[in-house]
Amino acid sequence: QAALTQPASVSGSPGQSIIISCTGSSNDVGGYNYVAWYQQHPGKSPKLIIYDVTNRPSGVSRRFSGSKSGNTASLTISGLRAEDEADYYCISFTSTETWLFGGGTKVTVL
Amino acid sequence: QVTLRESGPALVKHTQTLTLTCTFSGFSLSTSGMSVNWVRQPPGKALEWLALIDWNDKKKYSASLEARLTVSKDTSENQVVLTVTNMDPVDTATYYCGRMRFDTLDSWGQGFLVTVSS
């Protein structure tokens, strides 16, 4: 099963907002509200930043927000900061009761 | 506090079977809604979901690797074991285990690098 589609890279200046998309199908992203987003810094384990499409875990900055339209989920990072420079991954539940990651997006803060 | 730690051989040979153990604390795999998932990440590449085992002993596997994967649990020992048969150099990766509560993979181990020699 092919990975969910994410842009390979997104960049922005400090203070700006960026959006990372995660496109799948009706068998995964479009069919369920079980999409999560992870932030991964080099050499570190992934960190959960959004779950169930729009929910933020306790302790995660309000600058991170999630949404979904059709078969595409999106992660918005507002007020971009240097520490947001990392790789970001989406994951979705699928119709076969398995999980599928996106290909990952490298965020660069200019 | 939830913790997970992966362990196993750091180096395996082509065609051998890999056995990894996830030892966890801070939750019970007999609690409804809990599962332990395995994810891997080849060097410089993306995360790939591999398998899960839940509190009810339901097991799910990635379709692309299902024939080579087996997951099992020892609830009393708070351990989950993943076996991967017929290892190939392309299976070189950091392997993570993680706790999933219902539909959210919320806690991860530190990861364990496995290298496959040709």
C-alpha cells in the first residue's frame, strides 16, 4: 500500500504560517477521522502533535492545528519558530484496520 | 509515566530472522483500547507502520510485509515481540515500538537500529 502523499519540503520565515498536506483516499484519510501528525527532530523519536484530525495533546503549542477536507488532511504551523524545523509525518487509519504513514515533510525555517 | 524500550540484535545477516522485544511500563496491555505498534524508519527515510497487537490479542500487519511479520505479547511480562523473517539489507532501519490508546499512537520508544549485512 503506497504511503500517503505529503510534500517533500515546506519552508517559511519566522512568524509566518505554513501548511503541510497529507493526501490519501476514501479508504483512509477520507473515510475516518483518525489522522494524526508527528514531529520528528533528527535522531529523536516522533512526537505526537495532532490526533483525531484536529485535537492537540496536552502540552503541544496552540500554534499547531489540524484539519481535513475530503481525502486530504492538513497541518498548519502558525507563528513559525526556529525550533519547528523538523520532519513531519501524518498517519491515518485504513479500511483494512491497519495504519498508513505519509512520506514525510521536511520543514525549513528560513 | 509510560515508557517503552526496544531491544534485540543490532546486527543480523541476510536471510536470518530478526526478533525484537518491546518492554513497556506505565500501562497494561490487558486494558481495553490498548495496543502496541511497531514502526520502522530506514536511515534518512520515512516512517513505515509494520504491525500491532491489541489488548484482545487482535493482530494486524502491513499488507506489504504481512508474510514476514509475526507479533505476540506476554501481558504478565509487559512485553511484545516482533519477528521478521528473511531479513534483507533493505530492512536496515531503526525499529520503534509505541503505545496506542484506542486510535492514537501517543508514546514511543527510543528506537533501535538494526543493520542487515549482505
